[in-house]
Amino acid sequence: MATKNGTKPLTRIDNPPGESRPLCFVIIPFRSEFAEIERLVFETAREWGLDPCRGDWSADSGDAVKQIQQAMRQSAIAIVAAHHQCGVKGTPPNANVAYELGFAHEVLGSERVVVLMEQGTETFYDIRGQRYLRYDPTQVDDSGFKEQLQRFIRRAYSVYVEEESWCVVRGPVARTQLIVRDLKNAVERAANERPVSQLIIRTISGLGSIAISDLEQDERRYEPEYVELLREERRAVLHAVSQGAKLRSLMIPPRRVANEELPERLKIRYRRLIGLMEGKSDSLTRSDKQLDQQAMQAMMTNRCEFALTSVPSPNLFIIGNQVAYEGFKRGHSPGFARTHRETNPQAIAQWIAQFDDLFLQCESDTKRREPVDGGVLQQLKHCYELVMQSPANVDNANPAT
């Protein structure tokens, strides 16, 4: 297959059977004068055990930007060759390169992105304080350039290895995609190997996955893809429950801070969860209404258990004894900036033990404060009433009071 300028791109060298190497996402111009630097970048990446790939290699049809973003999320590092526009020295880098470089910094972090800046290209204002490697596309066969490139790749890849030992997932979209996938796999595996009733989903969150509503209006700060993925997460949890899995949800009910209004989507989630506990569904499709109905039945048979706490805690999502997610937010950022994905059996066993102890303690506190028949429901209603009051009348929405 030829590139846009008619030159033939380099082809990937297949890995040995059974061997999977981390990806290195490469952004290089579609021009013949960059063929040599492309060859050198690919060669050096392979020497470091990386599998180089380009966004234009995808054979799939559809949105090219989304395909590039997906490939970048799966990569260990990225190498970006910025060049001046239309061959005019002294101009800013090409707009497409600037866009993809910005996305690489967001997804991978600047420490895992190697920036190559063509001689004569005006430096980005945002990266002037960062390290980058200047190059001349006509003289990259110089051994000194390759040695410098090796050092840059080594530094970027070492950060990836250190982070991957902690299993970091960056961004809310990637996190939610993995949770949905792992939930479906866990239900399928449980159905084949043991009764699904032995599968327990443990969560710590604001109102939990099943509170996510079809009635929420898309907010500008959320990508439409993420909004739909959240609904897929809800469906995956409810499907697991419908197949016999158990849900233990420790909730930290959202509350108004100072005079700020609670976001409308959280008010809707309050109403949906309260409605489910009272036997009412707000879903818009027949299939979703059926899942809601099965969840309501599970609540009556204690396959869905809830407890409340006012103690701040990272969001936690444990799927059986197979995988656990611990999410962290940055300030008021939408979704999760970073999520720790844990698959070590010993670590997961510790998390489960700690969760169960905390859940039982909070469940006991919940039942002590309210009648056993509906303690969680009554306290949720109380929290909702508080956040709906005028700011002047709200002290807090602490479920412990």
C-alpha cells in the first residue's frame, strides 16, 4: 500500500510466535524526505523491544481520529517527529502533528513521549521547558543522532515500565472500557467454571453504577463516547446480577459543597437509585427496564446489598477475585484521571478483606441509625432532600448525622 505521496511505507517485522511486545506509536510526516528518519526510528524502537506502529496502518474503516486515539492508548511510548509547515523554515509545526502530540501528552504523559523537532521549526511554547531532540531529515544517518535517540527512548520506556508495575490506566474512557470488558469476561468465566452466584462485585463510589441514568443530559466536559460507556457499565453490572452474581455497593452519597449546586446528573442518579429501591425504573428501553426489574428482585433477596459512609475514599471496583480498579480524580476533573488496575491474587485478596470489613462496619452503622427495613433508602432520601434544599439551609448531607 502506498502512502499519500506515493512512497511505500515500512512494514512491521512480525514478532516471534507467542511473543507480544509493547507498542511504540510513531507520528512521522507522509513525505519521501522523512523515509530515512522513519527507518531509523523503527530500527531503534525494535532494538528496545518495542513494536512500532503508525496511525495510517489501520485497515479498519471509520473515524481515523478515534483509531489513532485507541492505538495511542495501547502504546507504551510515542515518538513524534514535528516538522515545519509546507517546508517553510521558521513556521510552527504542522497542525496535525500538534494535535496528535497534545493527545499523546494527555494519554501517556509528557514523560512517555519522545519529541523530535526538525531543524528550523519554531518550538511549541508549551514544550520549550521540556527536553526534545532536534534533527535534520537529510542527515539522520549520523551516529550521534541515533545515540541521542536511544537515550530519549530509554528514558521514556523506563517510565512506562515503572508505571506498568503499578498497572496505571489513564483517563476515564479507557478505564470504563476495561471494566465493561472484565465484567463480561468474569460472568462468562463463572458460567463455565462455577455457579455465577459465587461471583461478587464490590464497589465503593458515589451512588454506584446502577444509579447511572438514561435521563442524564450530556455535559460538555464529558465526551459522548464516555457517557455511553457509563451506561454500558451499568448494563454490565445489572446483567451480572441478573445472571446470579452478587453486588455489594458501599456508597458515599454526593453532597453540595458550600453554595454550589449539585450537578443535575447527580440529582437524576439520586432519583433513579431511590426509585429502584422503591420498585420503579426510569430506563427508556424494554431491555434496560427488564434489567432494572431483575435488579429490584435481587434487592429483595439480598443479592444487591448497600451501605452508606461519609468517609472520603478512592473509588473501588472489585470483580470477583480476578481484577480490581482503584480510581483517582484530579480536583473537579470529569471521570478518573488515573486508575490502578490490580490483577495480583494476593493484593486482590487483601483488598477484598479490607472492603468486607469496612462494608460490614458501615452496614451495621446504617442499620443502627435507621429501621432495618429500609435504612439505606431512608438515608438516601435524607441526603437527597438536603442537597435539594436552598444553599442557605444546607449544613451538610452527611449520612452519619
